[in-house]
Amino acid sequence: MTTERLNQISMQMLTLSGDAKKLLTEVLDDLANPDTLNRDHQAKLNQAHQYLVDAHKQQNLVTAEIDHVSYSVLFAHAQDTLM
């Protein structure tokens, strides 16, 4: 795997993980606020789940070729963010 491809995957993982975190934070904020406590949060939870699944799929592209991948701080950061 090329460094450029690894960086692209890493950035995609970061974007997807960040989007999921944003949605989940919005749900938690709504649940903490009495004015928004009764909102239906299922759509945001479903979307966040899909973002995390997609990020995990991107990670799997790298782990499938792990013998041909050099260490990358960006990829390590992306994995940390996904966790």
C-alpha cells in the first residue's frame, strides 16, 4: 500500500469517526437538556453507527495489507479516534 493511499484511508477514518462523535455528542447534549429530552434520537444514532461501520471498513483495508504498510502517525491517530 502506498503512503498516499494510507493517508487517504486515514483521513477518511478520521472524518467518519469525527462525524459519528459529533452526532453522538448531540444526542447526549439533547438527553441532558430537559427541553430536548423527548426528541427522537434514533436517526442520529443510526447514522452515527453507519459512520463507525464505514470507518471500520476503511481500517480493514489497511489491516488486510498490514505486511506491506509502513508505520504512520496519521493512521495511528485515525485508529485512536475510531476507538
